[in-house]
Amino acid sequence: MKKVTTFLLLGIVVGVIVGLFAKKEQTLTHSPKKFQKELQASVPRPNISLKEIKKVVTNSEATKEELLDITIAGQDYDEQDPHSFKAIQAQKQGAFKVIALKRLIETEKNIEGKLQTLNHVIMTAKDPTIQRVAQSYRESLKNGRSFFRDFKQAVGNLPIPN
Amino acid sequence: MKRYIVVITIFLSCLVSANECIPKKDLSEIANHFSQFNKYLSNKDSYCEKDMDEQWFKIAKSLQLLKNLTPNEPQVDQQDGFTYKAISENNWWSYFTNRARKFSVKSRCQTGVVAYVRPFFGGGKIHLCPFFFDFNTSSQASTMMHEVRHFDGHSHTRCTQGNEKGNSGACDSKITNKGSYAISVQTLVGMARSSEISEAEKAMVEAEAVYMAFNKFNQVPELKINTSLLLSNGNGEVYNWDLEQKADYVLTMNNPAKVYASANYMTIYPEDRNLDAYRTSGDLVTRIEKAGLFAETYNDETLSERDKYQAITYLGNGGMLKDNNLILICDRMGGKLSNVNLDDKGQFNRIISIAKNSSGREHQNFLVSEAGELLSYNCASISSTKVNFGQVNKSLSSDLADITQLLSSGDKTYALNESGELISVDTKGNKISRSIINLPIENRDWISIAPITKPEVF
């Protein structure tokens, strides 16, 4: 009897773990066809708050659709002073969009999918800076290079001013 | 999975690093440059938030980050570039301390302002507004670097592109002008490549650097990949050939040596085997303390054992061929060497590396026998020492007989023959066609070639 109970309990635990993983798979993977349809139908929002961006970008289970939504949204920025609190917040907001873009592209398994998604971002992103990042990212990918690694190395190669 | 962990912990890590105490050594060095911190120094080994005023603790934390962006001992990729452990090579701390003298903590500032300096009569004083203290350490450090650049007379201009198009004084003209935003981007990249902050923070500062670079310059930065070949000859002379019409003389080494490129470094094996192998930065002059596992293994050998080394490559999975034993670093996590005897597969005396794709970034390595037979090898995984081998291929035997080194750069393949001539190699199916390259310098007596890839922003 004790053995049966142990076996049943073990079965339940395994079942829960498998279920959790299955749920995670469901949220993180998508049918490429379905995503392509959604990609074409996606409409960029004129602006989006930093709070909302943070919520999605820091969520490990954010879907591709959510990441795309963040990436192509406009900037919630109306500040003139470059040294202001709002300007730095806007910079953070842009940085989170870059992370969203990077995550979005990394979820694509093949180069065609990556390029297609980048093309879409270039054409639809409300934030012109994100469009430019996506253009440079696309060029790197076409040349079989890692955009982020090359960017860091290139900036690292700039001399420090005397 | 790692990516998600990084994302989740972005904010947590900021909080953790912001609350860690500052070792006495760091605070003392900060106080050496900024006497305002002297009053906090005592007999303690470390200083926590409770030991200092809250705002001054935060300033000290960002200074600590800036200071440590320049490791005294660069933490090079100890596994010869097969593991990536980038460093910040630039001396940001001296740049900063040569300009900043003191800090002024303001209780109020003009609406929304975070920090400011008075460039011409400011006496090196950085004014920090209440908002400054609401940001995390990396943003504070980047802001301070940005501000000190204004002491050099750099001001901003109106944005003509990007998300802030039309805003006056919110952009710089171009990144190569080295203005305040260029310094901010460089500092952020320095942090993203530093071992001083967590992976999560690195992801954030990397993204900040990218967004700022593409938002804050009226001339949008472009990435260009410059590829070239470094040629060393029997006289110790080194030339950098741009793969076209230009070959720049780089330097003459004291001792002729084979030069290998690995990650951002050069590993140099003198022809005189009494001399140790060593590593330099890309300039071939600045010595790096750690020579890497391959060179250290070689250096540990006696002279008679060193003579048994037949070939070394830092491309692809890398590899050293010694007395028909293949030595390589497959276990990148543990940094352990694999050592496989090849007697049951044949007798090999060279290693060649052929690009897997047109970018020339990834190489497939082959062992080559005296007769020109090829045997491919790969690491089974990055966490074990197991090596997988392909089938012996005899089809290219006659074409490879006199080749001593072969590798790809970009979409082209180059080789050295036994006469020390640089030749161009074209592999089509099972046939190799080859032609001697018409270099702008004399094409003879080369002992090594190394592909150089240098991303540049302009």
C-alpha cells in the first residue's frame, strides 16, 4: 500500500512538472505560419509607457507577439532637455525595445525568419531609432555576422580621447 | 534559457550591485582622487550604505564601477578565445580623474535635470541633481562620464534625425567626433564588456549603448567589417595586407615568429624554440600577462618536446598537433585540454582551416597527412573533452602536398606553400585550383598568416 501511494505521488509530481514544461513550451513557441500572419496584421501603437515595456521585456515568458508589439511601438517621449530625467527614462525605454528586438529575432530559428521579422520592424516601427537599429542588425545578419558582438567590438576599437 | 534568466534578473542585479559594500582598497583609491571621500575612511575593511551618507555612497559606487572598468590585470580569454570573456581595455578611470575634481550634491535643480557641469569655469566640479540618485549604478557612471566630456569643450547640437528630431542640444554630430554621447556609448560598451557587472546588467547596458548610438548622432553610425591578413616572415617582419592592393608594414619582431590571431589578441610562437610563446594585444607590442592555455602548455614543455609540435591553429575548434597527438580545448566550461592520439587514424603533420560559410567567421579544421589526406575533427560538446572525427578524405591529396598553412578570410581562402609564397585557393567540389597572389610587397619567405577581422564604426 505504501509503495502504491509513493508511486502515485511520484506520478503526480512528474505530471505537474511535465505540465509546467508543456505550458511553457506553449507560450514560448509558435507556429511560424501563425506568427507570420500576426506579423503582417500587427499595427504599431503610437506610444507605450516605460512601465508597460518593462513588464513585457522582463517577463521570461513573453510571447513573440508581445515582443513585437513593444519593439514597433512609438516612444513616450516629449522632453527637450538632453540631460533631464525624462530623457534618460526615454533612453531606458529605447534600450528595452532593443532587448525586445534582440529577443524577438533570437526566437526565430532560421535566417529567413529573422530577416522577415527585421524587415517588418524596419517598415512598421514607429520609433525611427529602432528602424535604424533593425537595418544595421539586418545587414549584419545578411553577412553572417553577430550585430551586437560587432557593435561592441567596433565601439571598443574607438580610441579614448586624450 | 540563459537569456530569460538574464532578462528576469536585470533589475534584481541592479539592486544587488547597488547595495554591495565597497572594499577599503576601492574607497581609498577613490578618495585619492576625490578628497570629499576622505571623511568616510576609517579602520573598516569595507564601507556599506550605513557607513556613508546615502547619496555619497551611491556616488562612490558609480566611481567604483568606473575605476574597475580598467582591470590592472586584463582578464583575457584564458582558453585562447574559445571561451569569450571580454574585457575593457581602455583606461576610463584615468580619463575621468584627469577631468573631474569634485562633486556637488544639489538639493534642487532646474526641472528634470539629472546632472550638469560648467564646462569652462567649472573647476572639474560635477553637479548631481536629486534625479541622479534615482538611477542605477551603471546609468550614474555613464552620466558622469558624459558630463566630464563637456569639460573638454564638447557641446551638443540640434537633432536632425532619430526619435528626437528637432530637439535642440540633444544630439552630437557623429560618433567619431568623440563628443559626450560618444563617450557615453563607449562607457556603456566598456561596462557591457567588463567582468565587473552581472550578465543581466551587461544585457541592459549593451542595449542602452545600441539605442544611444543610433539615436543620438545626426550621422547614423555604420558598422564596417575590415578584413585583412597578417603576414610574418623569416626576418621577423610583419605586414598587414588588406586583401587587395595595400600591404602596411606593421613592425619587425626581435625574433621571427609565427603569429596567430585569437579573439582580440595575437599569440606569438618564436621560431627559436628556446623562447616562450607569448600573447599581445592587437598592436603586437602590448604584452598580455596570460598567454592562453595553448601557449602555456607549449611553454611548459622542454625544448625537445617543443620540437615535436607540428602545427597550431586558433581557428575553428582550434588545435595543436604534437607528435601525432591532437590537443585542443573542447571543454570550454572547465577549460580542460583534450589530448587524442591519432595513430589509429593515420600520421598527420598539419592542420588546415576552411571557412564554413561566406562570412569566413566559422572554420572547419582538418588534420592533413604527409600525403595530403584530410581528416576533419570537431568537439562533441562544449562541456566535455570528447572529440569527433570524420572520414579520411584522399581526394585532395595531390593539391595539398606542399601546403603548410591554409585558412579563410572573408569569402576567400589563402594558403602558404613550402616556398613561403602566399597563394589563393579555390575549392570547387573535389578539386582545388590555386594561384600565386600578386602582393604589393615581395611574396616570399612567409612563415605564418593570420586572418584579422576588425569591426569599425564610422
